Amino acid sequence: MAGFEALYNMRYEPAAEHFQEIIRLDPEHPAGYIYLASSIWLKHLAALRRLQSQLYNRNDSFFVKTNDTVDPDVDKQFQDLIGKGIRLAEDRVKKDKNDVVALYFLGVAKGALAGYESTVKRSFFSSLRNGSKAVELHRAVLKRDPNFTDAYLSVGMYDYVVGSLPFAVKILAFIGGHHGSKKDGLAKLEKVYKDGTFARVEAGVILVLFYDREKRLEDSLKIQKELSARYSRNPIFRSEMARTLARLGRYSQSIKLYEELLNDPVALDYMPDLIHYQYAETLFELNLWEKAYHHYMVSSGFSKAPESLITMSHLEAGKCLDALQKRELALKEYRFVLNRAEAFHSREQAQKYLKKPFVPEGQEKQP
């Protein structure tokens, strides 16, 4: 579908036009409204730099409530469209409870709502409720039609997440009728990635995230390469590849890819701040403190840079300065962070390094 080709190439306006055309051709079908809502959500996530699976993904800081405000125009557009899609799907299900297409799109809408609530509104309990409803609906689809491959996406995600829970929590979940398996979850997602129609790319992106958690970096890299080749205008897949290559210790390949991104007009038009930030992370890992500091500071200077990325850039720049034994300059960076809104444990970390300088691993003073 042309709309998806445009969407995954980050051409949001053409994607929206294609989805609006679906609505025009069949205003009583839920699909156009749901996909148009999703394009608005993804465009907003791109502006917030929250499409990247590895950014800030070093701990649980993503789940900390921040002072981010929700754009009221974006929120209204998304809620109106997703609400319309849900109502149309529900009306069809009321007329025929075995309408698998309506059940599927109702599940897609609930899943999109869950994703929006967690990534934009940071309402995790509400997101959990809608996500669970999406799984329930897609299980109903598969019960009626086991060959409806796209419906395995939400079910596979659920199975993996529940299968990843600590043992005690898993027992409680099993007693409550909720059980899952990481292996089965990954198998379902792999099935969607291989044979899916509408949800194939989503399955690939989720597999990248889960493979990363499983330390299956080669498998993650394989999918990133495939997605990057198909959606060549989307620089996110290449930036994710660069980070994965660094994690695999292939630093020369990673650096080469970052340098290519910094010379790509399409990538620079969308995400110059993010490219510099992630490049700085790789240089940081190589203890190239001067270069890392330079790219962190460049990252924070772009008008497109989100507030949270600016804050984190200055925090990491302070650590580079500490590593270079430029303590007074480092202190200025940490104080700068404390004067900004909270972003991913930024104040806690700044306070920590104000009290005691950052020391690179392997250089700690022996007792």
C-alpha cells in the first residue's frame, strides 16, 4: 500500500493523503481513520525523537514521568480519528460478532491508542488496559481465522512480555489466566515479519527491540539492514544499525555509517541533533572524550532538538569534561542540567556527578 510506503519512509504528508483517500473511498470502513491517526502519532513521535528503540534505553528511565506537555492539536487530531475508527469497528462487530476484519481493526485501534498513551501521554496504566484489549480482540480473530497472520503481532508481543516477567509475578499472572512464553512470542512476531501484510514492518521493528533485549544483536542487525534497504529515505534504520554495529564492537563500520549520515541531506534535514547525539555515544564508548564532547554540544545546538535531548547532551558533555579532567567546566554542565526540566533521571545523575566526578571504567582509584 502506497500509504505505508510513504509512512515508513517518514514522508508523513503523502502518507496522510493516501489514508485520507481511503476514507474518501469508504467512509464507513475503520481502516482509513485508524491509519491516519497512526500517521499523526508517528509524525509527532519523530519530532519528539521517540521512534528510536535504543535512545536513552540504558535503564528504565523511559517509564519515569516527565514534565513533557502533550500538544493539544496533535492530541485532538489523534483522539478524534482513533475514536471514529473505534466506533465504526464496534458498530460492525455489533452487527456481526464474527466479522474478523472489524475485530482486527478494532484491535489495531486499541493497540495504537495504547502506543500513543505510553509514548506521548506517558499514561502507562491506561496504555496497559488498551493493549490488553487489543490482545483479547486479536485472539478472537485468530480463533475464528488462524490464517489472519497480522493478528499475531499483538499476541506475540503479549506472550513475549509476559514470558519475560520475574518468576513470582509470572506465577500470579498464570493464576489469573495470563501466561506467555518469550520463545512463542518471538515465533509469532517472526511469522508476522515473514508473512504479514499490514503489520510486517511493525513486527520487524518490535523484533529489533526484543532481539536487543535477548542480546541477539546479529539477528537485530539483519532486520535493520533489510528495513533500511527497503525504506532508504528513513534514516532511523541506518542510525539504529550504526548503534548496533558499535555494540557488536564493529566500531570502524559504525563510525563510517555515522559519517555517511552526517553527509546525507535527507538525514540531516530530519535528525541532525540525533545523529550527533548517537555518534557521540559511540565515541564516548571508545573513550574519545574530545570528539564525543564536540558532538554532544553540536547535538544540543539545533533548533529541532527536543528539550530532553538537549538536557541529556549537556549531562553527557559534563561526563566527557570530567574524563578530560576539566572539572570546573564539567560542573557548569551539571548545574545547567539541574536548571532544566527533568528528563530521564537527568537531575539525579547531575546531582551525583556534582558531588563526585565521573570516572571512566577502568580508571577508578584503587583503595
